[in-house]
Amino acid sequence: MRGREDDVSYSTKHTALSVRPAVIHDAEAILEIIQPYVDEDIVLPIPGYRLYERIRDFVVAEREGMIVGCGSLMIMWHDLAEIRSLAVRKGCQGGGVGRHIVDVLIDEAITLGISKVFALTYETTFFGRSGFDVVEKETLPHKVWKDCTHCARFTHCDEIPMARILIPDEQRDPDHLLPPLPPPDPNLIMPQSKI
Ligand SMILES: CC(C)(COP(=O)(O)OP(=O)(O)OC[C@H]1O[C@@H](n2cnc3c(N)ncnc32)[C@H](O)[C@@H]1OP(=O)(O)O)[C@@H](O)C(=O)NCCC(=O)NCCS
């Protein structure tokens, strides 16, 4: 598993970018980066207390001493994790920051032995570039939608579920796995989506 000292550096066409595990002092920058997207209902808000609880899930991208992006890997079950709170600072988009954050989160998921990573997103081209495919929302377990009840768009959700398989079913060791989470109960209220 990654150590807190881990730091994955990349050289972009402009300047060096490093993606590293977040520390407590990054919380303010993370909130500052995601807030414009929260205001646009693109990213779910995170209350401060929740961010501190989840700070170990986060990585930040740093360029020339400035935090330019963030993202988190939230583990749902033995075989499933979500990329959440992914955001690149306004004005810093289109320079590979988002891709490098996703690369690091995927590497972490692989190290942890997680077989599938998903995201609920409007950015289908971006995630498609990182190997994600659009999936039916019914293929994701009900637990995935738990936090959606806090979202302003819960009853008219048009985010698109996308997933990337990291370990195919046939390569997983069934002797060491808990049963999969049950799929969503169609009788419970589910967010509506386009697909
Ligand atoms: C989506 C987001 C994370 C992308 O980060 P980014 O740093 O701008 O993206 P990158 O520069 O790493 O782009 C990687 C690739 O995706 C493509 N891409 C990125 N955003 C795109 C978009 N909106 N439309 C089409 N293609 C896009 C890039 O052209 C690039 O393609 P390439 O493989 O040909 O080089 C960023 O725009 C963002 O913060 N968006 C708002 C918050 C959000 O939607 N988060 C996702 C929630 S799940």
C-alpha cells in the first residue's frame, strides 16, 4: 500500500507535476478547488468534518508549490472502489492533471487488490480516455447511492456511471472473497439517470 511519503512525479509539457497523498494541511486547498464545482452541482459537497475523516482517501496534485487538483478513492467493498471528489483547479484544466490523479488512484486500487473502480460523472470523454466504460447503474450495488440522497439532483440524477475493470472475474481468488454486495433493490428509491 502507498506510504504517506509516496510521491508520484510526472513531467508535463509545461512544468513538473507531482501527485501525492493528501495531508491535513491540504484540506483548505481541496475545499477551495471543489467549491466552484459544488456550486455548479457537478461535484458532491464535503463537510469539513467529513473531509478530515476521509483525508487518507485523498491525493493532491501539486505544481510549483500550488495544489492544482485533488481526488479520492473510496473503498466500497472488497471488489469495488469509487473515484470521488475529483477536481482540477479552475484555470488549470486540460494540462493532464486530472489524468495523473486518476492514474495514481488506479495504481492504489491495484495495490489494494480492488478489481473494479467506478465513477459517477458527466465527464465521459475524460474517463473514457482513462479506460473507463459506461455501465448500467443497476450493475452497481445500492450502497453506491447512499450519499446521493444528500445531492440536490437525487431525484433527477443525470450522472453517468462509468467503470474500469482492474482484475477480471476469472483471475480473482474466490476462496478469499466475501460475497458481492447485492445489486440495487428496484423497490427502493433510486436516482433516475439517462441510462
Ligand atoms: C474532469 C476533469 C477532472 C479533467 O481534468 P483535466 O486535467 O482537465 O483533464 P486532462 O487534461 O488530464 O485530460 C485527459 C484527457 O481527457 C480529455 N478531456 C478532459 N476533459 C475533457 C472534456 N470535458 N471533454 C472532452 N475531453 C476531455 C483531454 O482532452 C485529454 O485527452 P487526451 O487523452 O487526448 O490527451 C476536470 O475538468 C474537472 O475538474 N472537472 C470538473 C469536476 C468534475 O467533473 N470532476 C469529475 C467528477 S467524477
